[in-house]
Amino acid sequence: MKINLLSCDAQRPDKRAIVQCITDISSNVDPSLANELTSILLDGDPVDIEIDENSSSALRALRKLSIDYEIME
């Protein structure tokens, strides 16, 4: 499933936790790419990622980090 990460509404976002979350839920993102994508997201630009099979837990992890997203496919 492809999702678009729109923004992070957390008052003090935990960059390391977001990087770890993206690395865990994504099917094709390594930690260095996740770090770059997190920086882009925290700068206010949307990011597209492909997530693994267990999408409900992935989406729950994103909500826990206050990341707004939209499902593309």
C-alpha cells in the first residue's frame, strides 16, 4: 500500500522515533533514506512511502507520532 505522509503535528517531534517508524513500516526504505525523508517531512513537505503488509499497525504507529497521512493505493 502506498501512503503520503503529509505533516507532523507534534509540538516537539521525536526525529529518531519517526526515522525508526518509517524504517520499520516501509518495504523499501533503509535508515539513511528514512532520515532524509523525516527531515523533508519535518520541513513541511509531503513524503510518499510504500508500507508493508500489516498496514493497520503501521497506520497506528504513524498516528501515535502525530503524523498526518493519506492513503494513495
